[in-house]
Amino acid sequence: MEFVVVGAGMAGAFLALALGRQGHTVTVYERRPDPRVNAVHTTSMNLGLSERGLKALERLGLRQEITRHVSPMRGRLVHNQDKSLRFSTYGDGGILAIQRHDLGVQLIEAATRSANVRFVFDTRCVGIDKDLPAADFVSESGNAFTVTPDVIVGADGAFSVVRKHMQRDERADFHQEFLDWGWRELHIPAAADGSHRMADDVFHLWPRGETMMFAHPNLDGSFTCSCVLPFEGPRSFDALRTSDDVESLFRELFPDVLDLVPDVGKVFLDQPTFKLVTTRTSPWHHDGKVVLIGDACHAVYPFLAQGMNAAFEDGLELADSFAARPDSPRAAVERFYQRRKPHTDALAEMSRQNFAELRDTVRSPGVRLEKACDVVLEKVLRHRWMPLHAMITNTTMPYADARAKAHRQRRILQGAAAAIGAVALGGLIRRFR
Amino acid sequence: MEFVVVGAGMAGAFLALALGRQGHTVTVYERRPDPRVNAVHTTSMNLGLSERGLKALERLGLRQEITRHVSPMRGRLVHNQDKSLRFSTYGDGGILAIQRHDLGVQLIEAATRSANVRFVFDTRCVGIDKDLPAADFVSESGNAFTVTPDVIVGADGAFSVVRKHMQRDERADFHQEFLDWGWRELHIPAAADGSHRMADDVFHLWPRGETMMFAHPNLDGSFTCSCVLPFEGPRSFDALRTSDDVESLFRELFPDVLDLVPDVGKVFLDQPTFKLVTTRTSPWHHDGKVVLIGDACHAVYPFLAQGMNAAFEDGLELADSFAARPDSPRAAVERFYQRRKPHTDALAEMSRQNFAELRDTVRSPGVRLEKACDVVLEKVLRHRWMPLHAMITNTTMPYADARAKAHRQRRILQGAAAAIGAVALGGLIRRFR
């Protein structure tokens, strides 16, 4: 079959790879320049490859190749306001940090090893006819043209043009919410000798309630930091007007970073602010002719670091669905939708909840106690007990199943706590009467 | 101040009237033709004027004038499948049925009695610059022009162009959901002598679970019927392909209508199917320069018959807000948003719930018992007790307050039912031991 994929980001490049391996003809159109020739830095949180993403890469024989470009993170290192540190392990597996640019180049290079896969850059999708199907493009030089493949795949992100045109005049559910927080990128350069200036095998986190910062290690000794602040309020992007404002905020909240980012005040003010959006929609497809994957049908907040992993799962599932139903593209895309939708809905919900936890409750004693119990029970009960974060990160258990299991475990823990409380109370009463 | 209102529907025409009375300069642009000169029938459910809408018209001195064009409905007449009937009263007040075209013409005529209010028809808004502010229009003859008022009001419905442009690049929450049901219009003509062929002072309802129909009386002896079916499934628009299909469905479900609509099979198939959408969004305004009202910021399902009433409340509140804060358009629109948003959210939720009730639970004995208790308690306790539907329809109590009061009353009823049950059970136990 002949596929046109709109978007050469993580979702589109991976899907092209998967479909190409199955012998389909794939052309990917991307509005940005070719990252292989144009190494201009595009701001992005670093990506976190976890078990799901790795398993998907492994299926396509790419695990070895990709993991040459990663920085493994074995746990989370919390930086307290008094500069003290607290480590918690990710358990077996962990998360592999990788820069978006590096992973993008690897996927595109791997995909184009199939002669039937082609990438066209600097070319923007301006509309589709969902019933033909046909897709209209305009190249950077202003050349307008139309292609008519068997299937158009929208892998063009949270503000998908393909989705907009596919859902026009349909009874399409669509939900879009932004956080009142945004983020800016900062860069901690390597030391003079090229080494890392903080631990290079952990995810660094500065949780401060209304604000937070985190940093991923890079292979060149640097760190990519993401600084998350509210848009409005006393400690917000809006309130930080001068270098002094920025530096005094860092001195108070992130004192150990102040020395690591040269000229942090000016650098911070020069950076653009990025928004954070989550979207949920249906339908994902039209008549076996148009289908959406990745952020185009389920953008999530980035705080569980699962967006790209979920997009890879999408890509495999979609390619598998076309393989399972070669007779009917309509049945294939419906199979894909049915198998993915409950899990991406669950992921969206958990990503939302995890933001509050990262910012805040990481610091709260109650949550820490519950997490400690989780870890102890995991050690004792082995595979029968697993903290939610570990199920998300270290397994390929479907997201909705992981959420359901976490709910069950939580009820057991709370029941046990109530029982212990009752026994303790009974003891107290006996002692005092 | 100088206002441009986009859309001359219920929301836009009423607002123009309210702003005009306060001395503002108002130009309303509408993409459809002038209903005063062009009496082409546009399909629409008849509108239900209830106390909120009437109070709003009264504030502008229009109550008398408008009520000359209405058909009062004193309650709901349920048509059972065996052709038997069951009446339930709306209580004091009731609902006044009016055709959209008639009300539209009345509002426009009333508004243009102010020399400072002007309507421009056949002219489509194609974009706005929210920061100037400026609005771009194209007339039917292809003439493109731009206007630069002080404030642009988007009263252009659920798929608002003003909203789309106002929210572009903003952190805008947006939620849109369609029902799996749609509707088609049918017309019951007057009898040969010009009289109504069913009771002319009630809302007629045929609740059938997955399908339903309802009819509003018109002044000319006819009825406007809305036939609600699922889009897909065994008894759906999709399944009705021939006149025979339609007639056999009517014979089974709506036997008493079969004789009232001439050639119902053919007529039904010739009608377009309309979708039903609910939307929820924020922000509603931008920098005191652009603001949304009515369906443009809160389209609701039509089953509580409150969309137009809520749009009138919006119009009054927005005009009042500009009067309350003549110093600051920014403060005015924020005041409007704060005072309306909780209530239109509540209305959207109740309109959604009421659909299930109209289709189905109207027929269930449990709900009927609860409703009967509601009516009795209302009689006994007078103003201290009121069924939800009566609060929505017969009062101007803000929607969220009505919902909260209904929740409280429901808890009291359920508590009382539990107490009566316990006493009865006690009695039984005593008798049998």
C-alpha cells in the first residue's frame, strides 16, 4: 500500500520505519528542515526512552543503535532548597535520556535504509480531502502540489492540520486544555575538562510547589534543563522582568543551579516560553483513508515522559493492524483505534496527575511514606506488587491496565493502614483504661 | 463606545438591542440574509421562552410586544406508544413556544428603533485582529472590508469564527462533544378549518428510549416537530432508507403522528439531519477588546430549552457590565465572564442530563414517583421547595444555584425515603415475629 505521513517527528519517523519494513511505500512530508543536514538547535525537553519505547525499537532491530546515543538515568535525584539531595531509584530499567535531535536523525536514517521510504522536508501540509484521499502541500519555495496515496497519516502533532481537515463537518469530540504553567529551556554546560558538573546518571529534579525545574544529562557533559513556572502570579514568567528578578528567584529556589548556568538572568529572559497542552479527541480515523497517531490524537503533558514512548507504541500498533487486516484498511484503522484509545486516555489522565506530584507532593511526607511502602512491598512481593511509576516506566503493561493495578494496590495499602491504625488505637485504649 | 457584533441570531440581536438602549453605537454583521425581507424557512427547533428570557425582554420593555407571537405551553403531554396520554404541569409560568424567525424579526425591528443600531446582512466575518481590534468581512458580492470598533463581540454561534481567531496562540481550553443522536424537522399542518390537530397549549413529547419526538404549537394551527434518532444502529437515520422504513418506524413508535404528517415517509427522507453539539471554553474575552456571548462560548444541547434564554441573560449581563465599569472595558468583560461562566457550565451539564431523562426516564416509575413527591412538596412547602425543571423554567435563579438547591432537595427526599423504608421494615418484622 501507499502511505503519506504528515510530520517527521517521533511519531511520523517511527511509523515510516515500521511501515517501510513491512514493504509499504511511504512518503513523509515535514514542514521543518531536514535535521540530518540542519543541526540548528530546536528547543525541546530531552526525551526519556523507557521500556515501551525500547521494546518498540527492539522490534525494528534498532535498540542497539539508538542506545549508543542515550544517557541512562537510574533514578530521580531531588535537590532540596537547602542544597541537600535525596535519591529514589527508578527500579529495574530506568529511563534513558536522549536529545530529540539525535533520536530524530537516527530514526530518519534507519527508515531511509528501506528504498521504499522517502522523506520530503520544508514542505507544509495545507489541507486534505479525506474522501479521495488527497493531501495538499506547499514547499518552502512556494511550489504547491497534491498527492493521492491509499492512506494519509496525520503525525503532525497537537495542532494537527490533518486532524482539523479530517474532522471538519464530522461529529468529532475534541478536548483541549492548557496548563497555567509554561517552561523555558536552560543549558548547564560541561566543565572545562568535558565532565558533567552534576551526577550524570540521574534525573535531576527541583520541586518547589508552584515552580519546579528538572534536568537531563547529555552525552557531551552538558545538561538540558526545563524550568517550569506559572504564567501569572508573584513568581511567574510574567513577574520576572529583569536579570535581577531571575537571579533572586534562582538564589532562593534553585541556589545550586545559580552557579552552573552562566549569566542565568540574561539567558533566561532571552528564552521563549513554551505552553503545555493536553488534547483528547475522537474519531482518530476516517473510512480507512485517513488516520491520526501520536500527539495529533492524544497530546499529553510531558511529566511522565511517555509522549514519545506512546507514539512508538502507536506506530507499531498501526503497522501491525494493517498487517492483521490487509483486506480492509477500514478494519485496520478501527482495530488500531480500539486497541490504543483506552490506553492513551489513561496516559493523559496519569500525566496530568503526575504534574501535581512532581511539583509538590514529592516533598510531602504522606506521599513519601506511601512510596516507601510501595518500594518495600515490591521487594517482598516481587512481580506481584509494583509502584505505578515503575509499571509505566519499566514495563510494557498497557497504560489503562497499569492504572487499574495501581488503584487496586492503593486500596490494599489504605486498607492495611486503616487496620494498623485500628490495632494501634485498640492498644492505646487498653493501656489507658 | 462603538461595538461590532458578529452574528444577528438570538444572542447578537438581543445584545444589540441592550447596548443600543444604553447609547452605544452598534453595528451587527450577519452572514445570512435579512429575515425581515427574506421569509425563507430556516429549519430550527422552535424556541422556548421561559421566565429568564421574559424577564430580560421585560427589562428592555419588549415583553408585551414579543408575547403577541407566542404559543403558551402550560405543561408537557406525553404520548405513549399505545396512544394514551399523560400530562404533567410546568407549574406557574410555563414555557412560551415561538418560531425562531418570528422572534428574530421582532428583536431586529426593536433594536433598529435606536438610531445608533445598524444591521448588515449577507456579510461574513472572515477574521479578526484581536489586539487592534479589527474585524474583516466579505459581503455576498465579494466586497472585502475591515472595521475597527472599540469592542468586537462574537455572537456567531457554536462554530464561532471570532472565537477561533481570538483564541489563536492563546492557552485556550476548549471542549466540544456531539451527541450520537441527530434530529430532523417535521411539520404537522393545521386542520382544514385552521385549528390545531392536537392540544395547542402543551409541549408534546413522544419518549421512546433510543428515539424520541417532540412538537411545539405554532400560532397558525400547525406544529413544528423535532424527530430525534441515533445516527447509527437498528433504528437510526442510517437505517431508514425508504419511505416504507420510515412509515413502519412511525407506525410502531409514533402511531398517532402517522396520520398527522402527510406523506411522512417521503418528507422525512427529504429533510437534512442536524447534529447536536455542546461546547465549553475559556477565555471568553481578550484584553477588553473582544468578547464572546451565547453559543459562541457555551453551546448547550437544546433539551432544557434554555439556550436562547441564557443568551438573553448573557446580553443583559454584558451590557450591564459595560455600564458598571465605563472606565475599563477590560474590567467589564472580566466581570461579565465571572458572573456568567459558573452558570453556563451548570446549564450545559443539566442540559446533557435532561436529554437522557426526556428520552427515557420520563417513562420510569421511580423517576415519576420522585417527580410526584416533588410536586406535592412544592404545593405543601410553597417557595421553600421547587422541582429542578421549575427552577430552570419558572424562575431567574442562577443556573448553578438551581442545581445546588436541587441536589439538596434530592438528598432530603432520599433520606426521607430511607426513613420510611426503615419504619416499614420495622413494622413488617414486628408483624411476622
